[in-house]
Amino acid sequence: MPEVTFTGPAGRIEGRFQPSKQRGAPIAIVLHPHPQFGGTMNNKIVYDLFYAFVQRGFSALRFNFRGVGRSQGAFDHGAGELSDAASALDWVQAVTPEAKSCWIAGVSFGAWIGMQLLMRRPEIEGFISVAPPANRFDFSFLAPCPSSGLIVHGDADRVAPLKDVETLVSKLKTQKGIVIEQSVISGANHFFDNKTDELIASCSAYLDKRLGLNEIDAA
């Protein structure tokens, strides 16, 4: 898996990029949890989500937000990190110009950033938001949410409690023209300790359904 660096608004950004062998393959970008609480692109959930996309033929990128690892700059409370994510999408699109579609996935803080990017980039056609911290960050910008996606979280999450995430999901489900799916992992906390396999299985099943892979298997 090639190590890559590209230029972001605050300087060099460090990432890992796995290009697909297929021309025109879709793009996936995976965003990591909060930088000030140990979040990096090597977070296990980020790593496993990255490979879930790779295994389905995506050209996938994960990267460190500014100030994390070898990425230059300093934490910017979300605004700068959103610019980093936009630069990451620009970079992947530049190196895979034949890509026909794009997905965004994010974990916790990364889910918040990913949903903001979704609002700004109409080419993003699907998303996976893992443990979105709906109680800590404002998600009201999702009006309307432009793409269908999956929100997955644990019912034992004390950082982003179930009731707050369900309020967000209920609001999004009232919107027309998109389908928001929800997966609740029983017994999972915010970090999915001992529940990562169940989380990735749920995300993978959703991807397979959206990509039509289930129909192929059943044929």
C-alpha cells in the first residue's frame, strides 16, 4: 500500500492510497477520529473500513488530518480539517480522473467532517458515518442531506449517546429522495471495543447492497 503525500491548505498531508486495478473504479476516502483524542489514519476502524472499500474494487485513501503524524499544520477545530478532506478528494480525483463516483466514510469526529464534505461535493453518492457525535457537534447543516448512506453506532456509546444519534437519524429519514439506513451494534461503546468485527460486517453488508454485489452472489 503506497505511502503518499499531497499538499493541503496547511502544508503536507500524509496518507495511504490503494489504487484500484480497474479503470473508472469509484473513489473512497476514510476520515479518522478526533485528532486531540488520539485519532489517526491507523485507527483500527479506519484501517478496516479502508480495506472494506479496497476489497470491493475502490481506489481508497486514508490520511492524517493536519497536525497528526507527519501531516503539517495544527488542529483547527473542524474548519481546517474539512479543508484537508476537500484537498484529499481533489488529490484522489486528480490521480484517478476516470473515477465515476465517490464515497466518504468517517469515524466519530471524522463522520462529522465527512458529512460536511458531503454537503459541498455533489459527486459524493454514498456515505458511511460511524458513531457520529450528534450531541457534541452541530449536524443541522444536513438540510437536506444530498446522498443516501449508513449511520452505524453502538447502543452502549457514552460519548455519543444512542438517543442523540437516533434523533439525527429520524430527522434525516424524513427527507425525500434519499434513503438513510441505521445499524445499531448491541453492546458496542464509542470505540467498538471487541465489536469491530460486527461493525465492519454491517458496513460491508451495506456496501454490498448498494453496489449490487448481493444480487451477483445470489445469481
